[in-house]
Amino acid sequence: MGKSSIKPLVAIACGGTGGHLFPGLAVGDELLRRGCEVTLLISPKEVDQQAVKSATGMAVATLPAVGLTSGQRMAFLHGCWKSLVAAKKHFHSRPPQAVLAMGGFTSAPPVLAGNACGAVTFLHESNAIPGRANRWLAHVVDQAFVGFTTAAGRLHHQNVLVTGTPVRAEFQSADAASCRTALGLHPQRPVLLVMGGSQGASGINELVVQSLPLLVQRMPELQFLHLTGAQDAEKVQTAYQQLNCKAIVRPFLTEMDLALGAATAAVSRSGASSLAELAAMRLPAILIPYPAAADNHQYYNARAFVDTGAALLVEQPGATPRGLVDAILKLVADSAARTAASEALARWHTPHAAELIAERILALVQARSPGRWTGSAAAPAAQPALRLRDNPQSAIA
């Protein structure tokens, strides 16, 4: 038997959005470091296909997309069935020893296929309010991980570990001037980063465009790095050009560590993955939760950060340009406010989340087949799991 054949294989179902995919990539990197083989299971969406280009050392498999749309139940069930058949077919040639679901309905069929082939199964819920897919999957997996302490009580599973949300290794404090230069911005002028998640946010784009005349009037030296999503790039670019602003407008940017490193402050949605990256980079932000998110989970994610002083909140319904401009200037122009927010963000950063998840996956794989696999659950040394009294989330109801 060749050496590669005794490495445990872990399949990570992380397709659908960047919020599911990027934490999955972080766990995949940690599993590779521990001697595993990793397969990423993604959707056909462009955001997935682009994002996995940065993955090295991992196999990638595309499964049919699964999405639950109101009034489209039969189409959803048909999509689930197609994805389940594809996952079982993929696992037939070499069954994985573990399957990790990072959230969303695209991750349900791989977990079911994993159970069918004898794999140990896991899920990670990154949001404060668990999604419907993970609430259902909690009944069929061996272990659940959560990013927010508050999510633990909302998953009906006897074995839930609070790990935080994994971020990729490149998200570390960086020299702002160097990051700005690398992106083509002036190294000494402040930068506002505007982002709506991996697919952009028209609501944020429109509010920022409406706010630009007042914002430029009150802070003419401000530069902009605006990630619009595919639909609004041209319109937003025109708005900056008309005001003669120094702005970089992109539909999507893979080098998000550079973007966050260059920024003085950010305007952002409040998906859990984005919040984890903001915390890792200590970047103060104005959070504008997506108002149509399932169970309003982005609002509760944002509320947790805001209540600990780590961010400011602007709710999209009823938001005004003046209100947004006042919030932006509070962070960009007030160094004391930025410092306070950065210090609060540090308490939300969980740098060992990927290690904790990888360690637990390998421990259960080895427990199921003692002595069979070469992947090491003990190396490198991981930190202990978060305790409620150590975690600022424990104070959030």
C-alpha cells in the first residue's frame, strides 16, 4: 500500500457563497498541514469557481447547485437528489473518512453521502442564528462546531464545540501603506473599504453612491476601495468618476487580505465569515446587515459585535446618506474611536479555530479506526476549546 493511500481523506462541503467557502479553505489548509488529503465540494456558481483558484494542494469537485426558493419546493428536492447522487458517485471511487459541512443546503447531500459510506460527519455553523440546513443536519452528524456561543443552544446536538469561525492564514495585521501601494492607492491617505460579501450588495452600493457627495465634501482626502459585485460595477465607477474621487472599483477581489490591510475603516454586510476577517485584521466597520437574510441572522451577527463595541450598526431600512456619513467619519476621522473598536475586535478573533476543527476531525477519524491513518491529530499544537467565560459572545443573549 502506497504512503498516500493511508492518509485520511476529508471532504469539505463549502459551496454556495464565500461565507461558506473561505472558512472551509482555512480548515482544508490546516488538514493538509496535518498530513491529510482534502477534497473541496463546491457549487457551479462563479464565486465558488473563482475562489477555489487560490486553493493549493486540494482536490476540487463541483456538485449540482441546491437552493431553497419560496414556492419552488419540488425543484429544491430535485436539486438535492441530483447532488446526493453526484456526491455518492464521487465518494464511490475513494470514500472519505470524514465529511465537514460548512453550511447551506449545498452541504446537506455530501453529509448524507458521507454517512452512507461510513464517514465521520461534521458541520460548522458560523452565524449567531443557525441556518435551516444546519438545524436539520445537526440531527445526522457526529459533531457540530459553532462560531458564536449563542448558536450552540439552537442546534439540537449533544456534542457542540464553540470554535469561532476559521479565517485563512493570510488575514493578519499588515502595514497599511504597503497594502495601499500594492493596490494602487496613495499610501498616506485614509481608505474606506466598501464590500457587500462575496457577491456584492446592491443596497450598500446604492446607499454609498447617495452618500458620496456629502462624504467627499466633508473628507476630500478619503480614498475608496469598493467591491460591488458583478451587476453594479459600472454604475458605481461612474459615480466616483463624476466626483473625481480616488477610487478602485472591482466586482470581486481575491486579495481580500490586501483590501482589509489597506483600509482605515469598512462598510460591510455582516456575514459571519466577513466578521471573522474584520476581527482578524482589527478593522473597524460600519455593519449594514442584509435585511432579507434567513432568520435575520446577519442582524444578530452584527448586534453581537456592536454590543461589545467592535463595530457600528446602520440598518438598511430607513438608512440615510447623512447617517452613513456620520458613522463613517466617526471611524475614519476619530483615531480614539478606531482604537477602541480595534481593541474590541481583538476579543472576537479566534486564531486557532481551524486547528480546533482539524484536531477534532482527526481525533474522531482515528477513534473509529485506531492506528490506521497517518494524519496526526496532535500536530501542530492547537489551543484549548473556547470556554464561555473567556468568550465575549457568552454575554450575548
